[in-house]
Amino acid sequence: MSRPKEPLNRRRCRNCDEYRPDAMTRHGLCYECRREAQGLKRTEEHHVFGRGRPDIDATTVEMPGNWHRVLGAACERRAKLLKRPGDNPLHQIAAVSIASGEVAAAFAEYARGQIWPDWAAGLADIFAEADRSVADWLLILAAKLEDQLDPDWVEKIDMPQWHL
């Protein structure tokens, strides 16, 4: 197994081997090296399921700053509904599924970069794609329920409350 090659048009951090565009700053340094140069920790708290609601704000993990930037950029590329899913539990579950898929995709990239066995990255890729499919399916289901019942369908069915 060989280390995957990044495209030639990507610039590298002048202090380390980082090359992912979402991890780079305009100073020729990756985000972690830039933080270190500023006297800050190379790690940051990542809000796993985003921000904006008290029940999810506290769910964090400390992670390397470059990975935080990569996952943050993936979050920014999401559809608005998956960034701020509101009160609809199917939208919330879809947002969790998308976040899980983004982590699985990042794990696959990490596994390839560390030259782990192919099965590790392959398995992570399968989970990433499955999570995207789950989210798409749930959003379609939510729209159909709103069309066939009404926007308040959640209150009309006997389901336990969904929570993280």
C-alpha cells in the first residue's frame, strides 16, 4: 500500500505536511501551525452536532484544529435545513446522520493518509455513503408526512420524543 497522492495544485503548509485546502490559512501555514505560532493550542472543541440548541451545545470533543476546520467546512457545505434542523425530529435525525457521515469520510481520509489497511478506509467510506443516503431518505419522508398530514404531524402521532 502506498500513501495516496494529493493533487499537484494543492499547496502545503510550510511547517508540516498538511495540504487539505480547508485546513490551510492565507499565511502559508495550516490552521494548527498558525495557532501554535500565535501561542494557542493546536486543538479546539468541536461541537459534534452543531450549535444553536441547549441540548446539543454541550456535546463537544477536543480535536486537532485542522480536522476541526475540515469538519466545519463540511458542515458549511450542508443544505440549510441540515445546518439548523429546527424542531422536526426527522430533520434532526437527518442532521445527525450527515454529521456522522462527515466524520466517517474524515476517518477514511485519515486511514488512507496513515496507510492503514484498505478495509479501514473502505468501511468508513461505506458508512459515509450510508449516512448520506439515510439523511436524504429522512428528508424525503419528512416532506411527504408534511404534505399528507400537515406541518404538525409530529404532535399527531404516538412516538417517543427523539433526543441525542
